[in-house]
Amino acid sequence: MARKRTSRASKRKTKSGVNLQKEISAVGKQLDWLMAEARKAEAGVRASAERELRDLRRKQADATKALAKLGRQGTAASAPIIAGLQKAWRDMGLAMHQAAKRFRETS
């Protein structure tokens, strides 16, 4: 029966092979760390988005209340309410614009 020949190179590890394995291992650890950091950042962005959405919903509810109040008031009393409504609308638009800008920056 013939014996299968193996090369000497396959039996021993070269220095460069060991170094490459160490580098690959180090890169793998860095990738694991980066993935963990990305998950943390994702959780932070999600929490921030949820806070901003709660604020926007609160402002929307305030505007809805002001609109309902406007409907109940007479024509003479509507001017201050309309001014307040316009201010609330501007504030809500500005808050939405800022939130969208922050979301684009974190993406």
C-alpha cells in the first residue's frame, strides 16, 4: 500500500501564518466591539426618538385642545386663541424639523 505524501510546509506553521492568525483574531475582536457599540448607539437613538415623539404628541394634543376651545368660543374671543394656535403650530413644525434633522445626522 502506498503512503500518502505530505509536505513539510503543511506540518509546520510559518511565522507569517501565526501572525496572520493573530491579526485576524484581533480584527475579529474589534468587529465584535464595534457591533456592541453600534447596538448601544442604536438603543440610544431609539430612546431619543421615543422622547421626541412623546413631546410631539403632547404638542399635538395641546393644539387639538386649543382648536376644540376655539370651536366653543364666540367669534369675538377667537383672535387670542387663533394667535395661540398659530404659535403652537409653528412650535410643532420647528420641533418636527429639528427632530428630522437629528435623525438624519445619526443615520
